[in-house]
Amino acid sequence: MLLAGFHVASGAALDMGVSKMAFLVYRNGSALAVVAPIAYFLEKKDRPPLTLRLMAEFFVLAAIGVTFTQGLYILGLYYLAPTYVSAIQNSVPAVTFVMAAALRIEQVNINSRHGLAKIAGTLATIAGATIITLYKGMLLTKDSEGTHKQKDIGVVLSPGSTWIAGCLIMFVNCLCLSGWMVLQVPVLKKYTAKLSSFTITLALGLIQLIAVAPFFESNIESWKVQSGGQLFTILYAGIVVLGVAWNIKIWCISKGGPLFVAAFQPLQTVMVAIMEAIFLGDRLYIGGVIGAVIIIGGLYCVLWAKSKETTSNNDLLTERRSLARNLLHEESTYENP
């Protein structure tokens, strides 16, 4: 729900004329200002020591999860409506699954039903995202006058080129977001202070954004917040989405793995569509509906497979523990007849 609101709030911020670079810097700055003190006091005694290797890993996480993921997302919103940005991000479960399987973080057993269901669900999400990208179909709703007009970003594109460019940008965004979630697993095993881990990543990401900001936004006037609406969207995106929702996401990754978290991504599409219809009134095409239905079907295949896999692993662990106890009991009986 919080992340769905972010799609709509970000689109509204860009419609109100907020500079995309200023939005990113202020968003991350506001989140860091809130999260850093909390992390410092809550994890003061539990925070592991920082090594040079860990700092390098945090720097990579910041580049992938903050600089590239957020930057590409904002750029994607210049080309596409929030509903379609959210819909294309539904390919994140598939990309995450492939990455996690390649790194042996996620199990893939093609000889089991849950293994095949994982693969089928992954393929379904890819198919749905492809339909959304390549097929618009019949227009279902008309956008309200003046809502979500294409902005001047310094590049002249035809409507068709705009659509394809936006989709390609968002697919790269999905790669970065999936990579960020998968790489959280090995980092959190070494640095168990989750809130501090996020704070360090956020701080390094903010430094990266500030370093590149002058190359993308040199006009001082663009850095001024002009209205209360602009300020609200920045604070919502920073404090609520980054400060709260992303910390919840990191905690869930540590408990259920990256695929478990990524599998819920498609649910944002439904919430975004509802919010967008109320607040922005953007167009909705039949291709988006068909693609979203296929993606959500794939989601539940993946969730079912994860549930069966967890049950199977727990049963196997229980069986092994029982066998070990029986063997110890037999050895004790043999040694002490």
C-alpha cells in the first residue's frame, strides 16, 4: 500500500514541476535524517564492526539500490504513466528468481511440482510484462484534461518511441531492484544490524547522488521547493516509503528471502490503478489489464511453490533430527547395556 502510494505521489511530484534530481536528493536526505538517529540508538550495542570489504559491498548496494534504481524509476515516470511503471515492475519476481537461482540463494528442483511451479510462475510474469510493453490494445479509460502530460526532458521522441524508451528504462530499473534484493542476503549475513545496514546504504547513495547532481541539474532555481504539495510528495517518498516501507522490505528479505519479497510486487499494480484513477486519471489500455492478470497468476504460482518448498524443507529437517536422536539413543544403549 505504501509503495503503491509512492508511484502516484512521484508522478504527481513530477507533474507539479519538481526537478527529478532534486526529488531524488531531497527524498534520500529526508529518509536518512529520520532513519540514522533511530538506527544509532536502537542498534548501538548490536552493530558489527565495519570492514573495508563491507564498505565496498555497501557502496555497490547504494549504487544499485539508490542511485540507479531510483534514478531510472524517476526517468521512467517521464515516459510512462504510474500504472504502467508499476506493471512493468511486476517482472521483478522473475528477474529476482533467475538471479537468486544463479547465485544458489534460491532452490530450483525441476523434478518436483513446486520447482516446476516456480519456473511456470516466473515465465508467466515475464509474459505479462512483455504484453504490457508491446501491446496496448483498446483504450478503456480517457485521461483527465491536463493530467500527466509528457514533460520536456530535452529529448524529442515520437509517441511510439516514448513508449518503448520508457519500457526499456523500467526493465533496467527492474534488473537493478532485483539485484539489490538478492545482494541483501549475503550482506545481511555478515552485517546483521538491519537498520544500520540500510542507513549506511542510504548515506552512500545520497553521497553518490550529490556527486552526480551538478551534471544533471545545474539550475539553482530547480532545487527550490515551490509549494506545500511538492514538499508533501518529497517527504512521503522519503520518510514513509524509504524510511518505513524499504526497512520492512529488508526485514522480510532476511526472513523469507528475496523471491518471497519480490513475489508481492505485482500487488502494487492493483493499488496504483485504483489510486491513479482517483488522483491522476491516466489512461488505461486493455493490454495493461491482460498483462497484469497474467502476472498476478504467475505470482501465486511462485508463492504456492515457496510455501510447498518451505513445508518440504521443514519436514526433511524434522526427519533428520529424529533420525539423529534415534542414532544417538542406539549408541548410548549399545555402550551402556
